Amino acid sequence: MQPVAPMLEWRRVEEEEEVEGEEEVEEAALVQLKDIVGSDVNDDILKCFLSAADMDVNRAANFYFTTMS
């Protein structure tokens, strides 16, 4: 019977890589959204819109303009 520990270690590394990928996606989406709505909007506010839009920049921009108008 093989030890379980190596498999657990592999899963943890995979999850860390997935989180780093998610952070890169969020950062890229944030840059795109700032290009649309303007760079003077607080990043935390834009991240909330992106989160609500499942990182879809178009939907986040629509949410922003609908909410802020």
C-alpha cells in the first residue's frame, strides 16, 4: 500500500497554482474594466463588480454603469 501523503502534497500544489491563475485572470480583467470605466475608480469597487459578474468584463461594466448612473 502506498502512502497517501505524496498525493495530498500534489493536490495542494495544484490548488496553489489554480489560485495564482485566478489572480492573474482577476488582474487582467481589472485592467480591462479600468480601461472601460476609467482609472479613477477604486480597484476594490471594480473587483466587487467583477466578482458579481463572474469575471466577465462586459457584464461587470454593465453592472457598473447601471449602478452608478
